[in-house]
Amino acid sequence: MMTVSRHVVHVDSPTEQRNQRTTDIDQLPTIGVLAAINTEDREVPGAVRAVLPELARAVDYATEALRSGHRVHYVGAGTSGRLAVLDAAELAPTFNVPPDWFIAHHAGGERALRHAVENAEDDASAGAAELSSTVSAGDFVLGITASGRTPYVLGALQGAKQRGARTALVSGNPRAPAPSTVDVLIPVDTGAEVIAGSTRMKAGTAQKMVLTSFSTATMVKLGRTYSNLMVSMRATNAKLRGRTLRILHEATGLSSQVCDQALIEADGDLKVALVHLLSGVDVADAVKALAATGGHVRNALESLSAHAS
């Protein structure tokens, strides 16, 4: 039997309001329901665009943390936490990031990824304890909450701040006050949901956009791409080997045979093969140039070019 909490919190947020444009949604044909949802979803990109300056600050803080040997933490509950876990999990196969660069903390732990865990998001002390035990000074912590008040998330940010980490909060509620423990507040106003209070909809879509933009921009700043190509991946299977060859061809304009040989000489390391082909230096010197520039392809190429001249 499910236990019904007697504790009541009224959240003052646009996401909790009734959307006057969808009051007749339950009387529409299927295509009408879908059209109503799609129309509302069109509001999301503009809401995200409005907070790009704040998001840029968060990206710069995260980049600084990772460059100095620290980590990035995501903290969320419910949909927000699940989206954070998803974004962190996808960075390794996409950008070959070390497993400890991005750490996602979800209220209620792994079980809460699939099932609701009673009162997990309301436990501020649990959030504070988890981050206090895992965060180090110099880390960057990004909290995500639709309501702007989730106790687990705010507690985690407080615990992280006390440990000397920089913090940011992605909030779906522009009316919520900015916590004193947050260095950057990112309030995304997506307005009333299609179904009142269902923040897995527009608010969740906005959070997905923010997280994807945040992590991708951080990877670009760290040189995990060359141009708009994924060059940090390693060719560990046939599909990825095909992709790395396509990337080498796109970046260099050289034949598949030349790219294949370069990849073999580089032991499957796409960045090494790329620097080797674009600069003309041997593989060993390409490895050294990348090591000296923190794995940044453009910086490695510029360094080699300056040395050659």
C-alpha cells in the first residue's frame, strides 16, 4: 500500500499553472493532442536561448575545473536527475572522457532511476551528505530542478559550496529565489505545461537542451572536437573504426587508404592520427604535441606549426 504524505508544499511556478491553450486537450482527436504538445514544445528553444549568458558562465567554470584536474557533478531528482544521469553516461562514448570527469547524483540512488523513491527528493540532508563526501575544492557542481526548490538538490549545492566547489542551478521556475549557495543561477522559463505540473514535458525538454549544450560546449572548449568532428573517440570496434576513418577523411581530405594506415600507426587514436596527417610530423611527435596541449588538436597543430617556422 502506498503511503500518502500529510506534508504539503505549494510551488509557485509557471509549470504548476493551468495552460489556457490546452484546456480542451482531452476532447481533441489524436492528431490534435499531438499538435497541441508540439506547439507548446516550440517555446522551449527560445527559453533556453534567453539564459545562454548564464549557461556560458557555467561552461567556463566547468572547463576551468576539468583543466585543473577537478570534476563536474550533476545533481537532480526525478526527471531532472534521470536526464543528468543520461547526459553524463553519454559523454564517454561520444568524447572518450575519463569516467570520473562527470559524476551524476540522483536522489534515491540507482533504484530511483526506474521507480519513484518516497521522499527522496525532499531530503536535503541526504543531498548535503552525498556531495560533502564526494566533492573537492575546485570541482564544479550543476544542480537541476524544475521547481527551483527541490530540497535534495539545494542541500547538495550547500554541501558542495562548503567544500569549496563552484555551483550553478538550472531552475525551471523563474519565481524561485536564488539560493545563496549558487554562483550561477540559470532560470529557464518554459511557462505552463501542456498538462499542468507535468514537468517531464517542456521543463524536461529544456533541461535536456541545457545539459546537452552545457556538456558539449565544455567538450569543445577542452579540445575534445576538431571543427565539428568527434575526434576524441577511439576505434574499439568495426563501426567506430568506420566512423574514425570517415572523420579522418573529412578533416584531411586524404584517401581512405592513407587514413587507415595513419590510424594503424596511431594505435587507433584518432587525435594522434589527425595531428600526424595534418602536420606531417611522425606519430611520436604528434603524441608529444597533444600531451603538451592537454589533448587539444588545434593547439597541438598551432604549436607544431610555430615550432616548424
